[in-house]
Amino acid sequence: MKQLAIAPEPFFTPRGTPLSVYYRSMITAELGVQVDLLTYGQGTDVDIPGVRVIRIPRFGRATVNVGPSLFKAFLDLFLVLWAVALMIRNRYDVVHAHEETVFFCRFLQPIFRYKLVYDMHSILSQQLVNFSFTSSPLLIGAFRRLEDGCLAKADAVITISPALAEYAEPRVKHPANHYLIENTLFDEVRLRHPGDATNAAGAGEATGTGEATGAGGRPIILYAGTFESYQGIDLLLRAFALARQRQPQAFLLLLGGQQHQIERYKTLATELGLDDNACRFAGQRPRAEAQRATLEATVLTSPRNIGSNTPLKIYEQLASGVPLVATRIPSHTQVLTDACCVLVDPEPEPMAAGLVEALEGGAAIEERTRGARRLYDEKYSRDAYIDKMRRLLEGLR
């Protein structure tokens, strides 16, 4: 079997890194499928055995931000051209279309006669609103009709969270065509040129925990991720300022964010009385450093304040053996329960109380941490992921 995977994302970069694309392609190749992966020109080259990565032109030094944009629409036009050229030169049994690339793959399918897989990571019509791209009912309606048509037409549909699965299932051709495959892997990413790791994450001081963070051996609360508004960084800062009244030795380490976002939240931290001795904004870091920081932290956080898609980092946090404090919203509660983490309402006071509880530890926190690891092993491990991908491929043969 030969497959063309199309990913409308920078690949591989620290901002908007499509790890799901990386792992989907890696496991598909491990299962004996020959994979061509077509993606944007931006990013750092990776080495995935059995996968040929093909890039459209980079177009200067322009970056691709998370969410819909006119620049992404421009790049997607080149994805169409490159995809058609590849389909003319090669016979693909399967085309695995991520996100909006399914729109054109659906209409090319009758010409090139392949099985179509729609890898659905979000409801695209909602993303137009969530990222303030447009409020036009006509454009939003057109996206919704395209999306629903692709769900009905695809030979297989992958969703990444129970909320997306609930949306997709009534719209797929047959229930057996739908596969819930969460983004649960966090194997080390293999760069083709390992020396690119620093450049991929931005130059700067190596970041782990301990002395490199400025924590000086104090208990560390870690946030790692993007700094988009829905991530709740402001909520976390306000909660941490309250938590320090009971845990003055606690230190907050934040990994990620673009410079303008970091500056905005630094201003808020200063207003809250949080100086460099209380928290540090370390910026974007290589994935290996973020993983090390996760394992060495005292408490992990996911302060997201809205949303229904489960963050990829949740699965890594479950497996880490470190207590987790997360907000009680659908993004989290479709996976997390009170038995595996400290769930709190998305307000500063409840989150502060949750942070203090996790910092203090004790038998209840230890049991939740063990419960988190059991949950990961039973439902989200690498073996479970491979089994789900195997069933998908068998259904396409």
C-alpha cells in the first residue's frame, strides 16, 4: 500500500508543531505502508523511517501561525499543485488529508481513484470564529457545508477527541468509517540534522529545571505550550500569585509563546507582584528540554479556559508521574477525572487552591498520580495507538 499524507502545517517547528502528523506517518510506515508526506516549506527536516517528506517552497522567512490565515490559504494553493503533480506521477492507494486539505482531496478523488482519509483535528468552521478570522455567515456556512460533505464522502474519518467524535459520527458515511485516535504519543522526534534542534526552538540558554531556571531548588509549577488566549496564561498567573501567599517558595516556569505574547504576560506578572525570583518566561524550547522539564517539575498545569479539543500535552502529563492541575472544562474532562488529577474551576481562587493542594502532596495526590499513569497505560499507550492505526489501515484494504 502506498499513501500520500498532506499536512497544512509547518513541519517540524516548535510553534504549531504537527506532532500528530509526525506520529501518524511514523506508525503508518511501521505498519508496512510506503508514505509520502507533503507539507509546507517552513520547518526543520525530520527523519521518519519509511517516510519521504516533500515540501512546497518556503517563501522567504515568513512564519506560519496557529489557526486560519490568508498566508495559510496562499500556501494551500501550492499544496494543491504539488499534490496533483505527485498524484500524476505516482499511484497512491490512500490519501491521508489533514484538516482543510481534505477539501480539495475530496474533489480529486474521482480522478485519481484513491481511498480518502480525513484526519479531523478541529471543526474548521468554528476555528474561523475562535481565531477571529471572520464573522461572515456566508464564509462560515460554506466551510460547514464543505466540512460536512467531506465527512460524508471520506472512506475513513479520524477524530482526536470525544467531542470531535460526537460531532463527526452522525455525519460519516457509515459508523465503521469513524476512528477515534487521540494524539497520545510523545516518542522523541528524530531530526535529520540533530544540530538543528537549537535553531528549531530558538537560540538561547538551555532550559531544564533546577539552577538553569532560576528556581534554586524550590518546587516548580510548570506550564508548557502555546500562549494563545484560550490557554489561560492570565488565569494561571493570577492563581499563582494567590498560591504564593500559602506556598511562598513555589516557582512558576512557563515554556512557549511568541515574544509579543511573552511581553504581554510579563507585564501582567509584574502587576501581580511576580518578579524574576517568582516566575520565569523561558520562551520556546526544544522538545527534549520541555520533556525533561515535565519529568522534573513538582506540579504540571493545563489552565486552558475554553475549548473542547483535548490538548496533546495532557497524555504526556498523564504518563509523567507528576501531579497535574487542570481546569474543569470539556477540553480536559473528556479525558481527565478527579481520580487522576486535581480538577478546578477556571477561576483564579479555585486554581490557586488546586496548586497549593498539589504542592503539599500527600496520599491523595500520590493516588491521583498513580491513577493518571494507569489511565494512560490502559487507554492511551503506544500499543493502544498502534492497534487503532492498524484497524484503520485494515479497514482501507
